[in-house]
Amino acid sequence: MNLYVFDYDGTFYRTKEELRKNILMMKRVMAEGHIFVIATGRSYESFIHEIENHNIEFDYLILSSGAQILSKDYKVIHQTTMDIQVFKTIEMNYIKNQFDILDQRYISLLHNQKNIDGIHSLLKVTYNVKKSQMNSILKASIQSFHDRDINIYLLPLQNYDLLEMVSSQTNKAKAIQKLVDYIDKPVQVIVAGDSENDLEMIETFDGYLMENHDKTLKISKKKIAKSIGYILNETLNLS
């Protein structure tokens, strides 16, 4: 039994036409008894709209870059929260002083909001920051100082850079391992992604890096995939 874990934006969803084809292919894969997981940086509030708009079927969801694992009926299997007081210190001393922030979102179990007031279980924080050559240097510096507290990722988008933080106790690879333990059956894990928050799972599970990946990524081992169909053909001979 294969456990397919695909990132969403830039991997499973690149164009609407390709998304439609991928959804149909994964329905066939699940019908053959394999397991399909979407592992995305998106929150529940964000991704539920994608599911409804595109009628996406899946077995499990890994959301907020590993901080939340849900079953197909949206039961919470596991979630990893951040220490809010530690995070507030990092935000005040580093993030707000060093980045040109355009927007931010504080993500809890079901909702996103623009301020942290009232949040008791903080899964993830994202910042839209103005593009700068210094962003990657600043991000690396913060990570080195607070490696025990947070994992921080920088994702370059078209009009801005996306900075996201989760607890150091989670990432997509750790979430996949928790899910494998939960499923408690022998599975072959097959993963694919295109961005910095996918690197841990690609390296841990010898996964695929999409050919449209962020070219600034530093990864020691990689298999390049042209598409989801390419991966399925390699692993299932499914055309």
C-alpha cells in the first residue's frame, strides 16, 4: 500500500486543468486501496474553500505546514501548537523590527485572524513581507537563534515573500510520521513538493521535487518530477 503525500500549491495545484486531472487520477489511486494525503501550508479556513470549490477527495489532510492533521471527516488526529509567550517575544524583538510586513495572519484550529488577541491555541503565523534580498539572511538568523522554539520558512511569491512559523516540534515530515503511526499499517511513503516547507519531507522520505520548484532551495538529494502523473507512472504505472 502506498501513502501518497503531495503538497498543494505548486505541486498538486499548478493550473486548474492540471488540478482537475490530478483529482481524477487520485480518485483512481484511492479506489485501488492506496492512501492520499494533501500536506499544505494552508490553514483549515483557507483550504476548506479549495476542497469545496474543486470537489477534492482525500484520506487525510496535513495543514499549516505540519501543525494540524485531520481525517477525511475533519476529525483532529493531532495538532502541535506554539508557545504563545515565546512567539510574542520573537515577533516583537525580531520579526516586526527586521521585516517590512505587508500583512499577517495568526492561525488557530479553525480560524485565521489579523491579530493574536483571543487565540489560546496558536498553530502557525504567516507574514506577507516586502521582497528583499535580506529576507533569507534575516530568516536564517532568526532560525539559528530560536531553533528550539520555531521552524521558520520563507516562500517567495510573485508580489511578496511569505514568511511562516510553526512550532519546532513539527514540520511536514514529522506530521507524516505521526500519521503513519496513526494508520498503523505497512505503507510506502511517497511525497512531492516544491517549496522550503516541503524540504524536510522530501529529504526524510526520499521524495520528489517538482521541476517548477523554488530555485533557491538547497537540498542534498532530489528526484525531479514533471507532474503528479509522472510520479504515479513511476510508482504505479498509472497512465
